[in-house]
Amino acid sequence: MLPWIRAARVPRTRSLLAALLLALTVLVAPTATASAAPAAEAATSRGWNDYSCKPSAAHPRPVVLVHGTFGNSIDNWLVLAPYLVNRGYCVFSLDYGQLPGVPFFHGLGPIEKSAEQLDVFVDKVLDATGAPKADIVGHSQGGMMPNYYLKFLGGADKVNALVGIAPDNHGTTLLGLTKLLPFFPGVEKFISDKTPGLADQVAGSPFITKLTAGGDTVPGVRYTVIATKYDQVVTPYRTQYLDGPNVRNVLLQDLCPLDLSEHVAIGTIDRVAFHEVANALDPARATPTTCASVIG
């Protein structure tokens, strides 16, 4: 599916105001708690998060899906998870970075702690499936945060491939707005205190500095980055790319010039991007990714 009508026609300032309003909504959200059981049942009914699934000879590794900021283990993957299940993969997704009293919108806690949650989850998946390693596919923060797991928590021994869809691997300037934070006293501290996962993603933050020190990658892991030039969240979009061995950086518009997906669409509905995800997970059986991949 391609979002042929580009959402970016809306003035950038209006889009950014909407994002800020969403953040404020999350911060003042009621303290109702989400029920994990219905979410798990919803995922299992669509074929993923099924802990009885055993990887096949054709697809010997389970796939762990890692949602983005403000996302969750279900909503981010309503299209990609069944897409991969239908191709014979055992697929699992987790919630991470939860804040107390904030249901549904996750990925807001300290990213180092989120990586620890990923560590526990991957162990759970490997124990259930009996596989020695997993593949990870993440969107936005979910494509970047696993790098911390790989570099600092021993994840490289448990992961074969990391596929990042619009990942903020080197942080983001959010169209330059983050450079204005010093001019608004108290705002930067407020964001850091209330939503540390957002503060960690600002280009130049202590977290990003630690993450990128010593190189982008670790030995033994295959990396794929899938970016869109229309990304309005992780900016500049080329900062998503990784540098190192076993890295493939892909621009969506090089595969399909007509694809107008922005930051959200590339990770949630874009079947051209998803075809490239499938290629990254099984490069031996890869087929060309084109605009026609939407019917695949």
C-alpha cells in the first residue's frame, strides 16, 4: 500500500504543533491501565506472539518487532506482523519504555532501561522457540534502541540481523527545532524529567553520544536501514544511515520513486518497505523491490 496523497502538504508548523499536542496528551493522560491480556490475544489471533511457534528450516530465526516512540506492541505492527507471519516467520513484539499511568503510548522511558527490557524479551523468545539467535526489526526508536542492546548488553551474541525502518541512529534535530531548546528555559529539563525517552533521542544527547562512540556497528550482525527522504521526524534523514561492515543503507525512493511515505507510514503501512524488510531477513531469497511490490 502506498500513501499516494502526501500528508506533508500540511504546513510543517501545523504538523509539529500536532506532535507537541500529542506529547502533552500523553503527559496528562488518565491513570487508567491497559489490559495486557486483550492485546496479547489480539496479536495471537493474527498469528504473532504465538509462543508455540517453532521456526522452520526456511526461516530458522524468530523475528522480534520493536515499536517506535508513542507506539506499542500491537498498533505499530498491524500490517507488518501478519505480512511476515504469512511468509512463514515466527513473529513476536514487545512493549517497552512504559511510563507510570500512561497506557498504550510507550517508548517514553529512559532508552537504556528500554534496551534492558528488549534483552529480557529476546531471551524469552529464544527460550520458547529454541532458536540460537533472533532477527530484530524496529521502527524509529525501535530501530535505534536495539543498537544499545547489541553494543552494551551482549545482544550481538543473540542477534543475526537488525533491520531499522526510519531509525534515529544518530538522534534527530526534529527539523531543527531541538536547536531552539536552549532558548526556552525549563523546557529541556521538563522533557528530560517527564519523557526521558524523547530527550535521549535528541542529536548530541549524552545517550546518543554514548551509543555512537566507537563506531555504529558491532561484528557478527547484519544491518539494514530503510529510510525515506520525506521523513519529518528523524532529520536530516541521512543521519539514519549506519557506517560499518555488513551494513546496507536503503532509500525508499531509490526502490520506488513514486513512494511518498513519511516517518509513520514507512513503518506501519508501506508494503514497498515491508518487501525490503523481507529481503533483509532472507537475503538468499531476495527479489527486486519496486513500486509493484505493493501487490506482493
